[in-house]
Amino acid sequence: MPELPEVETIARGLDKRVRGDVIESVWIGKRHQPLKSPAREIARTLEGGRIAAVRRVGKHIVFDLEQGAAKHQWIVHLGMTGRMQVALPEDEILKHTHAIAKLESGREVRFVDPRMFGKLSVVRDKHGFEAQGREPLDIGFELFAELFHKRKTPIKSALLNQKLLSGIGNIYADESLFRAGVRPRRRAASLTREELKKLYAAIPEVLNEAIAAGGSSVSDYVDAEGDEGFFQLQHRVYGREGEPCLVCKTPVKRLVIGGRSSHYCPRCQK
DNA sequence: AGGTTGACCTGGACGC
DNA sequence: TGCGTCCAGGTCAACC
């Protein structure tokens, strides 16, 4: 489900609603293996923690927790289908609910994830969680260009590589490449400086427009308030195979690159 | 070492 | 109605 704009939307919603609240107790379902930290350590780290802030790092949601002088972090990765809900105890517990944090205010933060690709983990004794790659909204052009300089992999795959840039996924890779006029199969190293500049400009443009729209709801994505995003209405190529390009009317093509479907306009993108 | 592929899961859409 | 197939917003480990 979630790429940078969706995770940003969810993290903002959570921050608005639960910042300052205290986690009283934690339940973690037995079925849920996707724990990067042992369930007991997660529970021990969360319980008693005051939520100082909720924010996004790459595609991760980070809860900054304070227990007295101690600082911990709860890290949530939503995988493909993960959801975070703020619910009341009497609200129906959805199928595939894998973790529930009960708050002092009486509300609950619930983690729901049908496909179980999501991951929960904690960082203890510091606020030290960092993404592996650079933030695409906060990188200079020279560094950006350097990332792709010697890469033989298709630019589409390079954009999805979280060790290079963190936060871009399949939708926003395709949308960024369309706006930059670059075909997804082009080798990253083959992009000219001009093309790199277009891509460098296109990425934050797309991401920021998507954040403003509350993310893309392609199938079942909803934010922490249960609201859908609507950036899918502004997709120019993603999910539009066979439909006319919004610029030149040429049918949008779809091909598979690195196992991911990729959409592009064969006329607008070189 | 960098690049590519398949595996991990559930569920919805579609064709017969 | 039911079955089979394909597809999905993401990562990883295992190969070359």
C-alpha cells in the first residue's frame, strides 16, 4: 500500500491524534511473525512510553517514545497492506489485526495487515532510527546525480532501491519518470545531466502533490483517520495501461521491470 | 559487488 | 457458485 506520501499522511494523522498520549499496554497477536524485534521486547519498550512525536522516515512510521529520561522508538513498516487505526475499545477488531497499543486516553492504536509484509520493531535507548537511503524531499542535486552515476540497472529499479532514495515506490517511480520524460527501462547511468535535472525536479513535485492529496488509494489504503487519499485521480501513467496519454493521446504502455509493472508513454518518454 | 529473480502472504477481479 | 489464474502500493535472501 504505502509509499512516502501515504506514510507521511498516516504519520501526520497519528501525530495529530496521539501525540502526548501514553501507551499503557500492548497486545501482539501470535500469528504475526513479521516482528523484527521479539514481541516481548516490543511490549516492554512501548509500555509506559509517552508518545513525544510520530513522524515518517522513508517508508517507516516512527513513534518517538519517552519513559522518564529514557528515549525509545517504535518503528512500523506497513509493507503492502499495512494499516494503522486509532480506534475505541468497542470498535470492531478487524480481521488481520496483529497488534494493539492501549492508550491512557482510552483509545487504541491498532496495526492491521492482511498480507503480513509489514514489520514492527523497536529501537531502545536512543532516537536513532535512520533510513538507509537519502530522503528524496531533502537531497541536493549533485548527491542525487551521484546516486545513479554508475548504475547499470534500469532507472526504474534504481528509484525503487531504498538504499539509494528512501520512500519512492512503484506508483511514484512511474509518475516521476513520466514527468521527467524518461523511459523506465533506461539504464540509470545513461541519463544525461539534463534528464537527471528533470527527474530531480519531478520527484518532489509528484510526492508533494500526492501528500497534498492525502496519498493514493489504489485498493484499500486509508489513513489513520480512515479517510482515503485521492491522488490516484491525478495519476498520469500508473494503472492507465492502454488509456491515452494525457499529453499526446498515445496509449500508455505497461511492461515488467525487475518484477514490478511499469507504466509509461512511449511518445513522451525517451 | 551490483544486478536479477523468486519467495513471502492474503484477497479481489476476472474468465470459464 | 466455484474453481483457476493473475495481479497488487514492498522487501529479502539466494543466486549469477
